[in-house]
Amino acid sequence: MSGWNTSDIPDQGGRTAVVTGANSGIGYVTARELARKGARVVLACRSRTRGKAALDRLTTEVPGAEAELRLLDLGDLTSVREFASGLPYERLGLLVNNAGVMALPYGTTADGFETQFGVNHLGHFALTGLLLPALLAAPDARVVTVSSGMHALANVDLAGPGSGRRYRRWVAYAGSKSANLLFTHELARRLAARGADVVAAAAHPGYAATNLQTAGVRIEERTIAERFIQIGNRVVAQSAEAGALPILYAATAPGVRPDSFTGPSFAMWRGAPAPSWRAPWTVDDAMGERLWTVSERLTGVTFDALKA
């Protein structure tokens, strides 16, 4: 992995990739670099306006890119189902579960789930299950789910963040990122049991400067906090270009192992892609089964393709 960068991405010709949250930040960079290497890329975005702007930018930066915009709101399971049913490709070589929200004030999704758990985990759980037949139909397909080094702050709260006690936004965020890792662990285990060659892996960008950090304080109009975060992004964080490298590595590098977790090499903060530490509760089989059962019940998506 030492020094791995976008020039090391293998040819992606013939591969169809879906990248959620591809309108900005590491999602945009991931989609652009996949397209640059020849993949057909679907930009799965919540906002038509921002998605169209991203698509226009991508096709300008990568002339001849095969890319398209499709609307997806991970906070609305109806939208997730419509996206999956409307995708016209029988084979899907890559799903990058990248979109997410961070440290928002308490709120709920269209289906009544706490927003961070609902968007970061449940939306992607449902999307993966609905797209699994297409992933199984493609040779050497991968599901890459983007977590965070901050997952270490909290285990998954299966009762729902904020239930029965005071809601703490950072704890809820960390729990949703632990859920991303635990989902990857359980998905990899179930794929192996079926004998499928789909690789489920996880990655994180370290501290990358994106609009994710400022979304929560902007909603609450906390302008001073927003300015401090913006200064931190400029002074301390690595760029979105660098933050996308672990995700691109997990998505394209030869020999990526199921249930691996890739992040920046220096203190999980910045640098070239490298194996990343993860909390022990994210590789707990019993906890993985419990999260899976709860997620199936809440979303109504049952991964029938794994039971065949």
C-alpha cells in the first residue's frame, strides 16, 4: 500500500459503479477517479441541482466519462426502493456506500428513524440488500462502506440513539459508523457462507476537509462554531482528494480482503491507504447478527439473494 495513489487504480473498463453522495467531497472524487479509469459511474445523489452540477463538473474534468445522475434519498426507504428498482443494469461491479451525515441535532428520517442511524446505516443496508442480486451477477464485485475513525467513540445502539436518555449527537454519529463496520463484518460473513465472490470491505477517509463537518452547526446557525471548523479544515485536515484514496483502494486494489478496514496510514488521520485499527465490537459475530436482524425488521429488506 505504501505510496498508493490514483495512478495505481487498475483499469475499470466494463465495470458499473454506484457511488452514494457523489455530489461533493470524497464521494465526488471517488466517482471521478473511477470514471477516469473507465468505469460507468452512477452518481446517487439526494439533490437534483447539486447532483447535476457534480455531473457537469465530472464530465468536464474527465472528457468522455460514462457517468449519469440518479436521485437517491437514503433517509427515505421509498426513495431507496425506487432507486434500486430503476437501476437498469443487471450486473453491478461496485457499490460505494459513501453518503452520510455527521453530528446533526436530533431529528428523524421519513420513516421515523433517528437521522444519523437511519441515513448512515439503515439506508445503506437497504440499498445493499436491494442491489445484491446485481452485485452477485457481476464477477469480483465489491461493496465498500465508508465508516470513520470516530466509530471508536461508541458501539451501536440497537434501541435507537437517544431512546430513553439524552441525545448526544457525537455518540449517535459514532454509533452509526460502528454500525457501518459491523454491517460490513456480517455481510462478509454471510457472503462467505454462500460461497459468493463479492467482497464486502470498509474504509474511512481520516480527517478530510469536506462539507460534512459543518452541516450540523449550519443547521443550528452556530456561525462561530462553523468558522472554527472551517479553520480546522484548512489548517489540519487533508484534502478530499487525499481522503478518497482509502475508499478508492478498497474499491479497486487487487487482493483487498473481505471485512478489511482501510484508512490513512498516519494515526488514522492522513497519509496513504493502510490497514486501519477498528474497535473489537465491530467484529463481534453475535452483535453482527443482532444488528442484521434489527435492520431487516426496520427496513423490510431481507437479503433473499443470500438465502438462495
